Amino acid sequence: MTPFFSVCIPASGRSSTILRTLASLEKQTYDFFDIIVSVRGDKEVLNKVKDYSQRSSRLIQVHDVQDEVNYCNDWNDSIDLATGEYIAVLEGDDCYMPDYLEKTKILIDSFDCQIAVFSKTNRHAGNVSFHYSSREFYKFIYGLSTVPAPSESIFPRVIDGKTVRYDTGSYHYAPEIDLYLRLTHKLKYFIRTDNYGVYREPSTDPYNRIKWIYYRDHFYVLFRYFNIKLVPIFIKGLANVLLVYFKSIVFFVCMKK
């Protein structure tokens, strides 16, 4: 029987956290999902996942790609093997809270059409949900004030007969921004919930935050989707990226002192 969720886990470079990620799925109160782990050129992670899968009561599909570690390509590796109605991306250094999939399933079932759900992380603010129309959500994402991380997103696997995939050919670090904007052309509603459903591991390398590649995709998406009618939001998005970049540099300098 086809699972409702396919939990897709890009795990390359996550040897220190992948077992905790998998353990969080063992604790889910909702059971109708499968797990697909994609690993690119990381034998340490691969061996840990294979060993864990042998001891686990849940079937874990491991996709071993004999290729160099690539931050974004392994996001699509697991999606290509998924069979669930919805894709739940869970990066190999993040975790789901025990009732996350159950709550999300109830939320999706309350609509009579395909929707995308985004959960805020590392906080608990009750059961508040914010409903966006496709146009409202487009402006929300394009303004780049808050872009949901991949692990915060659950979206339909197939829309209009085509599998939803990240554009890793054009983007190198943040193809999720592009994916969210493309989804607004296909889906009618978007939900952002304050439920504490996902725990995301903070970056352990502050230097990553001041690398140009970390922000390049943000600038690229602003110009790629530029529309004269959205000039105010374009300016807002540009200002938000520059502000975050400046704060990251200040933080890095302070950390080095």
C-alpha cells in the first residue's frame, strides 16, 4: 500500500547526527510513512545507516550514490525513489517531534485539495496556523524575510502528473526558495504552523555564514523572478539578504575575538 508520507533524508556529511534523525522517526505517533536516505560519497554515514536499518523495526531504504558529496543533489536522490503522496524532507542533522507527522496529516486532511505545510522550528507557540493564498505566499517567500528550511516543508510529491524536484542545476545552496515559488503556481493554499514539530541543529561552523555561496542563490532568485509589479517586495528581499549578511559578518568577527 502506498504510504502517505515519504520522509526523504539527505544525509551526506551528517555522520554525527544521522542516528538521532532516524531515531526521531521511530518515535512517530503516525505510522503510514516510509523512509528514504540518500548518501553521496560518504561511507561513514552509509555504514551507520545500514547498521541502524538492520536493527530498526521500520524499513529504511538507503540510496548510495557513488559520487562526490554534493549539498543539494542528494535532496533529489531520495525524492526520485519516493512513492508517498507527500514529500517530507528531513535533513540528516534535524529531527521530527513525535507527533509531527500525525498533526500534519490531520491538517492536510482538513483541505479538499493539495496543500503545502511549513512548520516553524525549535519553539512552541500553541496550535496557531497561518493560511496563505498562493499569491500571498509568493510575496512572503520572495520578500526573503523568513524562508522555511527544507526540513520545515511538506509538499505533494506529484502535481499535474509531474514529480516535484529541486532545481539543483541552477542553485547550489538554497534551491528550496525556487521550489517554494514554483509551488505557488501549482497549489492554491499554503499553511505555516507554529506547532513545535521540527528541531533543527544550529550550524557549528559560523564561517559558512559569511561565504558568498551561502547567499548567492538568494540574490539569484530575486533577479530570476523579478517582476515590475513586485518592485517593493524585490527591494525588501534585497534589503533582508544584505541585513542578514551584515549580521553574520558581525557575529563571525565577535566569535573570533
